[in-house]
Amino acid sequence: MKSGFICIAGLPNAGKSTLINTLVGEKVAIVSWRPQTTRNNILGILNADDCQFVFVDTPGFHKPKNQLGEYMNKTVSSSVKDADVLLYVVDAAKGVSDADVKFLEGYEGKMPVVIALNKEDAVTRNTLFDALKDLNRFGWANAIIPISAKKGEGVDTLLEEVKKLLPEGEKLYPDDVYTDKSMRFMAAEIIREKGLYLLDKEIPYGLGVEIVDFKKREDKPIWDINADIIVEKQSHKSIVIGKGGSMLKQIASGAREDLEKLVGDKVFLTLYVKVKSQWRDSEYLMKELGYNLKDVK
């Protein structure tokens, strides 16, 4: 039996969250076109007959502009440090950037590294070839594999290469567990995902979600979930609510469908929108929303 932690790292929008969902076969991380969607480390667990893969999805590392950005970058370095294998994702369409090179060179010779060249389905053969040729500079890496996280292409080969690098050991989690996150956490992420998708470019990155109430009724298979959508400006609040509450209703409707899949029962979802100015630079407000700087080293 083999088991171990595999840290999935890379630049924003490289496809890390899509990859972990594909690998695990369950939705453990929200997906959005918007860079820096993932803010926390999220575990996704895959059980095979003789191996347990514990994947850690991390935020895309970037130049931080606020305390939330610093928190996100710290979670990346903390996760890599504690991992058995680094699985680094590169966007084939964008090629190998200076930031990719700097990050990967920092781990040369320090730990096993597998590089996944993602989105092979979205580029021409020549573009893919050029990106692979550029990745040859990392000849010290244990494996370099073209994949499509979205279509699942190359994923089996990726797992085979990662498995070779994991240490021998007993399973770290029970067979029926596929993530370390609570349903409460997942509920907040689902609501945030629907907000990011529906609001598109109208709201910048300052969108947070706080679960106020999350409980199952004693007499019926119904869950009552109340949540606050947090924005940084009063003008953003009116956008999230929409004319006559239309946007908020759309967010709630989309989220409710996924929430019912999550809990396996009917869900009554109530959403409110609150303004908390510059919460991304407030250690206290960040902690309230689940981003505690003191939790990452």
C-alpha cells in the first residue's frame, strides 16, 4: 500500500481546481474563469486498490495586493513544504512563464516533481510541441505529461507517474471520505462560485461568503441554510442584489441545486448581501470568512 500528499500548484487559471475535481471524481473545488478563485487549501482524496492519493488544491500564486493575497500565497508554500510530491500545472496556451520557472527552480532537487502541461485539447499541435520543448529545461523533473483536466485526457498516465513517487504506508483517510472540508465550508464555496459565474466582470475579487446558519430540521429531510454574501462597496451590493432582487435570486437558485446534491436532501436557502469595507485587508474580517493568516506558516 502507498499513500501520500500531492500538492497541486501553479499560476492562477492553470486549471488546478478542474484537475483535482477530475482526479477525485467529485466536486471538491469550485471552478471559475476568474483567476485566484481558490483561496484555501482543499484536500481531494482518491482511493485505488493499493494506493491512496491525497491531492491538495492550492491558490494560484501571484503578486499579492492585500492581506488576502498574502494568505493565499502562504497557503501554497505551506502546502508544498508538507507534501510528498509536487504536481505543478502549466497552461499550454500561455506557455512557460518566468514565474513558472522561478517557482519550479526553487524545488529542484528538494522533492519529487511532476509537471502537468494542461489544456492540451485547447491548443494546436505546434503550440503544444513548443510548450513541451520549453519544459525540457526542467529535465530534472520526474515526469512531464500533457493532459486535459477538463476532458480527463492523460490523467491515468499522470496518476501512474505520481504513484511511483509516493511513499509506502497505510491509508491516511477512511475510504468513504473524499475531502477534508466540512459541508459548511463547501456550501460557502458553492454560493461563491455561483456569484462569480453570474456576476462575471461586474464585481472584482472582493466577494466573500459567510454561512450564518446550517442545520437539518429534526422532523423532515430538509436543510435550512442562511448565508451572507460579503462585498467591499455599497455599489457592489446593489449589483449583487440586482433589479428587484433578480440577481440574488439567480445566485440562490443555482447554488440551491448544487447544495441539494451536497447534502442529499431538499434545501431552503436564504441569502443576504452585506458590505464590509476592505475586508480583504482586515485580519479580523478575513478570519470571520475562514481566511486566518495565523493558520498558515
